[in-house]
Amino acid sequence: TLGWAQWLSDDPDGCIASNKNAQRLDPQGETASFAWDIIAMAYWETGRLDESLEAARHLVAAHPNYIYGQLYLALNAVSLGRLDEAHAAIAEARRLQPDLSIAKIQRAFAVSRPDVDARRNAALRQAGLE
């Protein structure tokens, strides 16, 4: 929860540290595997794309039916210029949730951070999501 709050308050580095600490304290717990969710997004925001991609892959491996893992794969693939991979990740996310849209994702984040939202939404559009 601390890491999520840090991410929302525009402290991605603090967010990463808090989530890594949660993983260290309970490496086999459910929190540890879901910590990859916010870690992937925080790394992406800071431009640490290789680390973000690795976190997204951990998330997908632990929770293959969780759409955000696929979305983080797509964000990173677009950012790394791998559009085929990005389109494949969006196709999988749509298989999991057929009515998926950028508007639904924006509502799910619940808190608007206009600069981050604009970058994320632009990348998702490049990956094929509307």
C-alpha cells in the first residue's frame, strides 16, 4: 500500500523501493507477486525499460490472466520499438477482457496524473488499444 501511495504521489523510486522491500519480507506471499504490477509501471515511468519489461514478465508469469501484465508488456514493447510484441500483448489483453479500452484503464487508475496518463495512453494507442 505504501508503494502504491508513493507511485500515486509521483515518487516512482520510493514506490519501487517499498515494493521490493515487501517482496523481500514475504517472497512467497501474494503481495510479492502482485508487487511486480506497480514496480513495472514505476520503472516504465522512469524510463528504466529493461527493468520494467522484466517486472512485467514476472507479473504475467505469476498471474497470466491479469490484464495489467499484458498492458505493461505492451507499454514496454512500444517504448522499445517492438510494435509486433506490443500488438500481441494487446491482443492477449483483449482476449482476457474483450471490452478493454483506454477509458477503462484510465478509470481503473482512478487518480489522474495528466503527464503520465498522456504518455501511457499514447503508448497504448500505438500498441493498438483505443
